[in-house]
Amino acid sequence: MPIFIALGQVTSQGAQNHNHLIARHEEAVKRAKQLGGRVLSSYATMGRYDFVVTLDCPNMETAMRILAREAAGGNIRYETMAAMPTRDFAQLFLDKAALEEEHRVLRSGRRKQS
């Protein structure tokens, strides 16, 4: 399933409403599952964003539904990105011969000399 990264910023309301954060988080994880997604990870962060959440969802609509539901509580707003594993991304640029060479190098356990 596609992976989505949600960068969360606490709203003014959220800054006032930090009690029961663990329980609210666990409920959000359950709601995500009920809506067809899965929370892979969730971190509190310092800097521009206050939280980073990774979701595994069947499609963008499911991810949007989950995050819109959580943002509707008024405590957080999200910026969302779709993501893919780096290996899958790199393979988008390789032709069949180059992809076979990459697999050969990986199987041999050594990198091709440049």
C-alpha cells in the first residue's frame, strides 16, 4: 500500500489542550484502522513541525479521510506527502539492463566501481 507522511503543527487550541495526549493518540490510531489505514509510526518533533506521522493506506482518499478527521478536532493541522521506498523510486529511472545490473551487484554484495 502507498505510504503517506503527515507533518503536523499544533494549533492554538491544541496548545491549550495537551491533557490526555496518549489516550487521544491511541484513539486516533484506532480510527485510522477503522477508516482503512494503518499508522506505521508517530513522532513528536522539535522545529517547524510538532508531529510526524507515517500512514500505510490503500489510496490517497483514505489518507485524506483519516487526516481530515483528525484535523477536524481543531488541535492539529497537517501537511501531507506521498512517499515511496528509495529503492522503488530509483528503479523508476533504470532500463531493464541497468535494473538487472543493480540486482547482480546487490546479490554479489559489492558495489560497481565508478
